[in-house]
Amino acid sequence: MNKNSKVLALKYRPQNFDDLIGQEVVTQTIVNSIKANKIPNAYLFTGIRGVGKTTIARIIAKALNCTNGVENKCKIKCDNCDEITNSSHIDVLEMDAASKTGVDDVRDLIEFSRYGPSSAKYKIFIIDEVHMLSKQAFNALLKTLEEPPQYENGGGLKFIFATTEIKKIPITVVSRCQRFDLSRVKSSELFEFIKKIKDKEKGKISDDALKLIVKISEGSVRDALSLLDRALLSLDKDEELDLNSAQKIFWIF
């Protein structure tokens, strides 16, 4: 897909820790643990939609498997990072628990985990909306979470869970994970972020209209980018979107 044809939420999705906004304490803790080689068997990210749960999961997958080190800058491009970015890495499996909720799905994962990684150091399972798994599926995960297999290459198996509803996850699972609660992004930070993107896209939108987008998005970066996308598409050439026009677009009266 042509990069310019992508929606903004995909086009500007963070690709390394430095690109992330609003989660500095979380990212610093993760980076420090990787540098110190104190990597948990499982990460658990919780927070509202669009604050970076699955994005951070992919960045961790790259940081653990990047041939250029934890900094994950990839000044020299590596195949691992490129394939993880494109969701095509054979050793990094992403699963949406909303559609694969049963114990058989988890048993397939566990069976797959018996074999070492093909080209990376770590085999990584990213499970989005993990709270949707059935009780039996969670129970099937417990032993592998506590004692993941070790592989001949010195690497291992890592789980990264993301959820919007932490209370629906059994405490027996939560206790086996390193939990991170992602906060809503501050309005001032989100405003500066979408303003920079608006400039990159050469869009003409007033600051007041951008502030409206920030307010409606309620701290969700993805929501803010989706609204910005909509605002940019509503503009005629050389037209500026002001607050009144933005209120009409977003049905705010």
C-alpha cells in the first residue's frame, strides 16, 4: 500500500520507543528492563482505546528481536523489524482474542510454542483484547505463562497481552504478568502531536478546530488521528477549517 494512501492512524503509527507520546514512564521502565536483561515472561497493557497498547507490543517485539539492539532505531535496517512492522514475521504471532476465544485456539498456541523461533531470538505471542478469552482458555495458558519454554538459541517465549477491560482477566493470569496501565494522553501533548501531523499533511486547520478534535478524542491518539483525517478530507483546496466548520463536521452544536 502506498504510504500516502494510508489513514493517518496507520501512516503515523509509532515504530520505536522515541515515537511514542504520553507514556514516557512506561516506556522508560520497559527499556531499562530490556537493557538489564530482566525481561518478564508476559507483559500486560491496559487502558482505553487508542493509547498505544498494541503499538507498544509491536515495539517490544522489535526491541527484543532487533539485530541493532534495544534502542530499536534500525539505522541499519534489519529484516526482523521490517517483518514485525508489516505483521509478517513468522516468530511474532498476533491474535485477536475477540475472534479466537476458545481453549482450542490457546492449545494451538501452546503447541506452536514448543518449536523454537525460525529467525529471531524470541518467539512472541501478542494477544489483543485478551479479556475475551474463555475461562478454560485462560486456565490452559497458566502453566506456559509461568514456565515458558527455553530454546536452543538462548531466547525464549514472551507473551504480550492488551486489554481495555482488566477486571475481566483472572487474577491468576494478571499475577503472572508485568502490568502497565497506560494513561490517556494529555490534551496539550495531543494537541502538539496532531498539529505537527496537520503541518506534515499541509492541511489548513485552525488551532481552535484542532483543540475541538483533542477534546472529542478524550485522550485517545487513534481517535484524534481519525478525526483529523476526517477534517482534512472535508477541506477544499486552499480552504481553512475553522471552529464553526469543525463543529458542523463532528455534529457538535
